[in-house]
Amino acid sequence: PDNELLTTQIHQDLQNLSALKNNLYAFPSDVTSEGEVLKARFAYAVDEFVKTVQDKMIEERSFEGIEFMKEMFERCNRKRLTMTLIMIL
């Protein structure tokens, strides 16, 4: 998400909400409904941001997980001299 654009939009929305107090034809219910719209918009923006962060975490961790599994597989394929082999010899 474009954080700068989101910040500008939030600022404008709050200014518009505040401007309703000077509107002679606005009712308190208009302020309430505009507030509800803002809450819904913020909730949606936050949800999208959370999804973006989660997707990045999953993407980064899945790549790290694949690298870790490759390393473990390589380690398993190495021949090791263990104590049991030494005692047998």
C-alpha cells in the first residue's frame, strides 16, 4: 500500500468530517454516518496492510525454510565418522 497516499486521504477525510460542523444543513446523524464510513475505510486499509505484512513474512520465511531444508538434506547425505564406527574398527 502507498502509505503517503493513505496518510493524505486520512487527513482529507478528517478535515471533511470536521467541516460538517460549519455546514448549516448537516445534522448530527450526518456526522455519525460520515464517521462510520471513515471507520469502515480505516478498517479496510488496516486489514489490507496486515495482509501485505503477512504475505511478506510468509514469502521470506518460506524462502528461508527452503534454504534450511536444503542445508539439512546436504548434512544428512554426508558420511560421518561416529563413535560406533570407531569402536567397530
